[in-house]
Amino acid sequence: MKIVAIIPSGGIGSRILSSIPKQYVKVLGKELIAYTLQVFQKSNLIDEIIVPAQPFYFDLLNIIKEKYNLDKVVKIIEGGKKRQESVFNGLKYLTLNDEDLVIVHDAARPLLSQELLEKSVNEAKKYDSIVVAKKASDTLIKGDEIVDEYLDRSNIYYAQTPQIFRYKILLEAFKLANESKFLGTDESMLVKNANFDVRIIEGETTNFKVTTQSDLEFLEHILGNSL
């Protein structure tokens, strides 16, 4: 069985105070995406890594690849305007068997642990489709400036990545979404839309996505304390 990771890197990260997309911002001297790619490079479970990105950043990605010895990055391809297009481009590039596994992981989610990655892959081998998600722990409020109601959090999760699927299932889900013009916010939504079950794997608080300037500062604090 082959296991391939797609790391979509086409976003612009407009909520970060930077002239470049957040995944290329340096944190303690290293590009954010380099930390993410190293997680998959280090894993013995991963065979290949595909990075869909804006062509303007191909040269930088190749520099990062060489600098950090990321030899599992076998192809940097053109991404789309949206995440869904980028991942679909990655899928169309691949030539895999139906039962092979495809992992999709956010470029700006660099603190994925090897333990969670391994657990997720093993669960995907058993259940075909999985999404890593963190169970809601805070009180959930619905409203617009004024509280409307409080929601039951007992079955609410915050979706994370990685999200892992059999190649056949994920490709079928993307083709259906493309034909019906269905736009999802992540891959698990597309797979669910194609009437496949998606199993939830408990995520980790540290596996957060860098979205805002404060997230970036928090990441720098965590990495600084780990040195």
C-alpha cells in the first residue's frame, strides 16, 4: 500500500500581517511550511509528498526542499484559487491503486505529532475515511452580538487535519463535487457529500492551524520553548 500526503499551499493567509502567504513566513528562521513538511518527511509511513502551490512560490519551495532534505516532496504543482481546486489538482497528478491512502494536511498546521499521524493512518487503514477533530470543550453560543441560545456541545467537534481517505473514495468524492459544483470547506465534507462514512479521530490542542497574527506569535512561543 502506498501512502501519499497532499499539502495544499495555495492560500494567501490574509489575516496574517505579512506581505507573503502565511505558510512562507519565517518562524525562528524557518518557513512555516518547512516545519509541516518535515513532519511527513520524518514519518516512515509516508511514501511521497505533493505540494500544490502558486507558481510564484515554486522557486522558494524548491529551495526549502533542498535546504531541509525533503526528498519525499516528489512534485510541486500548480494549485487552484481555492483549496478544493488545489487538492483536486494533486489528486489528478497521482497514479495510485484504489486502496492506497491519500492524506491531506494544512500547510499552516505545523505541530502535528508523529503519534497522531501514525494513529490516523492506522485508523484509515481500518475505516477507509477519517477526519482528525478536536471535541468542543467550551460553551457554545449562537447569536449575533446578542446571545440567542446555547448549543449542546456533547457531539460537536472542531475539524483539523490530517484527513485521510482511500484514493478511490477521495477521487470519487472530488469528481462528484466538481460535476455538481459542490464547494466544501474540507475534504471530509466532500466525502460525506458523496455518501461515504467518515470516522472521527480525536485531535490534539497543539495541532492548531496558524490563521491569525496571534496564532503565529503563539507558534513562535511554543517552538522557542522547545529548543
